Amino acid sequence: MIRQPTSNIPLAVLAVAVLAVVGSACGTQSSKPTNTTGTSVELSSLPKKPSSQFPSPVSAALGSLDLHASIPLLAPLTTPANLSAKTTSAESGYTVSLYRCESQLPLNSPEIGNSPNCSGLAPYVGEFGGTHYPTAATASLRLVTSQNQQTRFCGPKTNSSQRVRLVQQIRGVLTGTKGVSGYCEMRFELNGWSVLIGGNAALYSIAGATQEGLRVIDLMTKIRMPAKTGIIVIQTVGDGNHTWLTWTLGQNLYTVSGYHFTSTAFAMAGSIAVFGMNSAK
């Protein structure tokens, strides 16, 4: 299980739901062309697990969602311990939000995120979910569109890019804001996944950004990625590294996020499985 502390620093950035990377590939371990629009893989490539093998709050959430879901339910087998869960569902998809409260609360309890013992963003761990689109092309287009709608970390006035070597053939591209020392974005591509790490314009020196890129590469190579291609965004801020992994499977767009720790998002994404009770859908 993942163990993670909580933070008391409030942050009003929860409106960023699905961030993504725009631009050309910055490096790869393969000589084959890659597609960064979330090209789908077969759903059958993911393991199918019964309810009993998911963590209890995840299992309860999936059981509730399965009654009405029209989309295959994907969920992590690995989550931090002692979580409480809230579900949001619609005809087109679902979201499960995870919190670490002082005491574990029942599924969809109104106290989750609101009570004195579980309020604000400090106990918020992250979430996972999916959205169904009419066609696979529409799902991939939505992924691209969501990229273009997001605010860039560096703003409109940027210095020339700085290319840095990470490992083997992987090259990162650093971008800085004009008039500010340091770099605010690091972009690279690894095995079909586009990665963007960013934050305050004065956040990174070349050495610091390179170190962060290497840390992410290490995480990526230690887990089973949930799809052949996708997008990873890490927003480095005061209360942690907000992290999103987003990909498509056929007509469905899926996202896993960790609010305070990049390792949380990667552990959940790396353990993604299909909820077996929903296998007929």
C-alpha cells in the first residue's frame, strides 16, 4: 500500500481536471513513430478482476456504479490505505474520488470532503474515472482538444527552449518564462507517452528539471502502463505534485490522478484492472 502524509496548505486549482501535453516528440526509446493522441489498445489486454480483489472502498464504489454503467469500469488494485470514496456517475461515464479522512467513512458519505475531520484538499488523494464517446476517433479528438484548452505553465512570453539529455535517446525540452530565471516546463516522450512537468516559472534549474524528469522516467519503467500511448501531466506546487495520466481505450477516455504525490497516481495507473462484474458491458 502507498503511505502518504496530508498537507494543510489549501489550493484552489481543483478545476484542472484533465491536463495534457501539446507539441512534438522530444525523444523516445523506439525508432518507430509514436502517436500522442491516446491511440487505443484492446480492453482485453487489461486484467479482469472480481470485486473482492479491489480495495474495499474501491470495490464498494464499483458495485454502486455497475448498476447503471454503460462503460467498462476500470479501477486500481493498488491504492493508499484507509480511504473513503465518493462516486459521480452520468450516462456517459463515472468518477471515483478518494479521500484519506481521520476515520474511514461510508461510500458517498456527505462528510467526505466536508466534515471537520475530512475537509478541504489536504485529505484528497486523487481519483479515477472514464467517459464514453460515440466513436474512438471522437475520444482521441477529445483528448487532443482537452490539451489545447489548458493553460500553459509558462504563459505566452517564453524564452527559447533548452534541450537536455535525460537517459539513452530521451531528450527533454525545457521552457522558461521571459525575464524570470529558471524553467517552468519540462517535456519529453517515453514509449508513446507524452510527459509534461511544470510549475512556477522560477521552479527549475537545468539540473533540477533534469532530476525531476529522471524521477518520472524511473516511475514509468517500474509499472505496467495502462495503454500503449497516453498523456502525463505533473503540476508541481506548494502542497505536492498534482499528477494526471490520461489515455483512450476504444471509445472511452480514462484518467487516473494523484493530488499530492506523483507516486500515488503511477501506482494506481499501473494496477488498473477491469471490474469483472461489468464484463458484459
